[in-house]
Amino acid sequence: MKRRKFLKTTANAIAGGFWVSSCSSFGGHANNHIELAAIGCGRMGRNDIKNILAIAADHNALFTSVCDVDQNRLRAARQLIEERYAEQGIRHQVKEYSDFRKLLRNRSIDVVNIATPDHCHAEVAIAAAEAGKDIYLQKPLTYTIAEGRKLVKAVRDNKRVLQTGSQQRSSVYFRRVCELVRHGKIGELKQIEVNISEDEGYGDGSPMEVPGSLDYRRWLGSAPYKPYTVDRVHPQNSFGRPGWMQVSDYTHGMITNWGSHMMDIAHWGSGMDFGGPTEIEASAGYPDRGLFNVHTSLTARNYYQNGLELLLVSYPKNDEHVRPGVTFRGSEGWVRCERGFFSSSDRNLLRWEPKDQDRLLAVSTNHYGNFLEAVRQHKDPICPVEVGHRSNSVCILNSISAKLRRSLRWDYTKEVFVDDPEANRFLSDMRIYDEA
């Protein structure tokens, strides 16, 4: 059967409720399809939906449900999916949910894409794993390190597949540089420098009336109650960058926003996917920006057990000479990767590529496709839950050091600070000093 005819048949069948279940590792249905749902339909959620739709047919996958606490965004996501299918001549109805728990009770759903605000990641993803769903989770993985450990356990205990949204692992620019480092092409690795941009702007915290379309209490989730204002949540008339990304109740700022992407590559290239630093020393700027209270500038040094030094250096967004990226410095040269670009102390290095039998790193050319392949084969994708947790943990460790304004010692095997009860409180509660 041709794909277009098949998708049209399956879409109409789902809309009419005619699927007959059959046994498989992903709860597969008749015709061996994968049923998808989106939880969180804002800026990143819409991007994920579009990217998944672009390759879903190749993996026999179909979006059937969407969930959001903002009715406007919920409706927009449903319309987006239905319109994309209509363009292919497919008549298809998508179900709307305002409560993710009700969506997870739908046993026909195999896979959920989670793109909620950072502070809600753990609650939704853990519930999804326990409900038997496979998960594509936007980075950063969780808001706290303790949540990360719980999520790792939930995914492994329930034998689920989780892909962290660290899509740079599916880019040749990052993989090629990491392969050069892992194969010793720059000699002994001595230092890694991670660059991230800085937040800017001012947030207006003046209380406002909650829009009728938004379930604000549910949006807050586990975060403490604060009066609603549009800068605290997201724009009501666009899908622009939301204000919550600069409010510490819900995120840590650029250290986890861009930092988790780049720390992931730093670990990939150095072979530290399941490790972590043993000592962290960070400092950050927290100027008065009204409601926006995450760090702006940030510099840090991280030391690993093997002697490796990892630097974190931020830069102003208007600096045209620096972009987010990772530089690996070795005894015989350096290599750097950014989105869409790589460079080296020796241009000839960039022409090198390992033969298939010599590859140390997995190859993925599409992060969402890699995930759906992993779901179908019921195996780990290119950036599984433990890897996402470890790269996010480094970011959170730097955030804790910056807030405490002192160096910290970290036991990455036990995932606790060494002889430091004050710092260990931050492992499960990152809001301790925000009101001070």
C-alpha cells in the first residue's frame, strides 16, 4: 500500500475509533503504527510538532492528541496538525486535552512529546514513563538534580525509551568535532571551553488579570503561587520567547537553556557521558531586572577526576564575535563546533572522518527520526535519559555554586556535595534563597 493511501486510511480509522490493539514493545496497533501526542504546545512544542510531522510518515507515526493549559495554544496546535494532514489529502481529527494526566490514561497513545516549562518537565515525564509511554523530552531534562535521578529511575524501571532534546548530537558539525577529539586528533585533551549567550531585558511583575484561556494554577504546577503577569508566563498573542525563561521559579536561565546543549557536547567529545566534575567554582551577575531574576553574565571552572578542565564563559547577546559553541583544546591543537559551523587549528583535521569500523560515536542525521527508530526497536536513542541528566546536572551545579558564591566539591558517583549540607539542600530545592 502506498504511504499516502495508508496514512489516509489510518487517520480515518483513528478518528472513527476502529483501531484494534496488538502486542508490541510500544503498544503498537493495527498496521504497526506509532501514535503520538504533544504535551506543551508553546514555542518549542510547536517546533517539535512541525519537525516530527516532517518525518512521521517515514516511521509510520501519527499525531492524534495535544495537551496544553492554555486553550488558545491547545487549539492552535490541533489546527496545525490537522492542516498539515489536510495538505496531504488526509482527513484527520486531533483530540484536545487540558490535563496531561487524562491524556496519559489514553492507552492507545504510544509516545509523548513534552515541551512544558522547565519546572514541569519531571512531573510530566515521570508520569508518562509510569503510564508506559515513550518520551521525547525537551532539554533541560529537569529543574533539579533530585528530579533527574527520579526520572532516570522511572524510565529504567518502566523500560521506556526517552530521547533528550539535545539535537546537536544529530548534527554532523558536532559529531565530527567530537570524533576528532575522541580519536586523539588534537593530542591529549586538556581543556574544554563552553560559550553561552547572556539573558537581557526587564520583566514587569505588576499583577494582571489571568486570561480566560489560561489555567494559571495548573501552569504553576509545583512552583509557589505568585500573582499572574504576562511576563511571568508567555505572550498571549504570539509564540515569541516566553518570560518564564528568565524567572528562577521555573528555570535557571541560560546556564540550562543553552548550557545543557553545550555541556552535552562537552561530555560527548570527552567521553564523560556518565561522569561529572569533582570541583565547581562559578560566579554570576544578578542585576536588578524586575521580575527577571536569573543570571546574566556567568563564568565557571569545572575540574574532572581525569584532570580535565571545563570552562564556562558567557557573552552578551549583541557580541558579534562569539556564538554558543564548544572548543576542545588538546596538546596538539584545537577544534570548535557551533550550530552550522566548525573550525580547527589545522583545516586538514576537518576533512578527516573515521571509517565505519572505527566509529566511536553513534550516527544520527535526524534527532526525531532517531527517537522514533529507537521506539520501534525498543532501545536507547542517541541521547538517552541518563546522558541528558548528567549534562543537565553540570549546569545546575554551576548555578548552585554561583548562587552560593563559593566553590563546591561534588561526588558524581553518589550525586551529592562532599561534606556540604547547605549545598546539598539545593539538590531538591533550587528556590531556597530566591526570596532572600
